[in-house]
Amino acid sequence: MTIVVDPRLLPFYLTKDEVAHLLRLSPRTVQNYCDNRVLVRGTHWVKPRGGPRLFLRDGILAWLDADVPRIRSRRPACRVDLAARSPELAAALEREAAGGL
């Protein structure tokens, strides 16, 4: 594997796998960023007719330099975390565990 020291030496168009490696994310996460419009078509990526999605080197590098929000996980917090934040929920969970509901 070649380590690129100067990002300008990267090819102008990058594949999803190359972007994932550059961002240190999984290819699926890169796909999710595109689907959720964190990475924007025309700014960060293009899709030639009949071809794979190609990422624009300069758009990806600019996105890396900017302070961009990341996608939050859609998984709900575990019950223990929620109970620590809400005394009412903690009491309800204790009643449920004691068989009082």
C-alpha cells in the first residue's frame, strides 16, 4: 500500500473504498453519508450514467477540513442510560422489576 503524503497527489476521482480508507470509515458508512446527504451529490460525489459513484477529491478534502456534523446513531440508548437521566423512569423500572406494574 502506498501512503500519500500530499493529498493533491490523489486521483481527482476516488472510489467509495478509497474514500472510506481516507476517512478511516467503513464503505457502508460512506454510503450512509451519501444517502443521508452528509456528502452531497455534485459537491462531494458524482454518479456517471451506468457507472459507480465517484467521489471528488477536492470536495472530500474540503469536507475533511470543515467542521461538519456526523450522523448520530439511530440506536436507542440502553435502559440503564435512560434510567440514569430520568428518576421517574428509574422508579418505573424498579416497580416493573419488583412485579408492581
